[in-house]
Amino acid sequence: QEHVVESGGGLVQAGGSLRLSCAASGSRFSVNAMGWSRQAPGKQREFIAHISNTGITNYADSVTGRFTISRDNDKNTVYLQMNNLKPEDTGVYYCNVDYIGTSRSYWGQGTQVTVSS
């Protein structure tokens, strides 16, 4: 059974940094694309960053230049390095994992990021 587990959230002051991790396990299929989304209080979940299995990345405009997505294929883990954090970055951050040979995207339970002003 597939498992997706995020970690690394916390409370940080504006201008600070955090690094989120997301580990995928339990599938008999190989990991394909991986990504991050977030949901701020009272808002819909929004796309943040995506990385293909070949390392091609793309970002939401709101985080471009501040956030960096990367992955370790040997560990089936994706990271999100977040620098120069702003209060509007506050929210629950979710990781999603796509597997080769399946059409379903698997999501973790989320990790809370709170940026104080």
C-alpha cells in the first residue's frame, strides 16, 4: 500500500527558511512526478511546485525565486527548500506522488507551515 509522509513544517519568522521533506513508500510501481501544494486558512489548495522524474521543475509565480524543489530518486523523497518566507506562505503543505503505470496521484496528510510577521 502506498504511503506518502511529509515532514519539516514549523513556525518561522518572516524572512526565515524551512525545508520540507516528503517520502514515498509501499508501491510496487516506480515513482514518476512529485509535487507540492498548499492550503491557506479559508482558501483552496493551490499548486506550489512540481518535479518530473527527469528533474524538470516548475513553480507557481508566487514562490518562484524563493522556493526550490528537488528529489532523491534513491530514497523516493522530494524536498521543498523555502527561503525568504512571508506570512502569506502560511498554510498546510501537501506532497503528491505519481507512479509510472498508474493514473492516480497519492497525497500525504500535510505539514503545517506558519510564518509570523
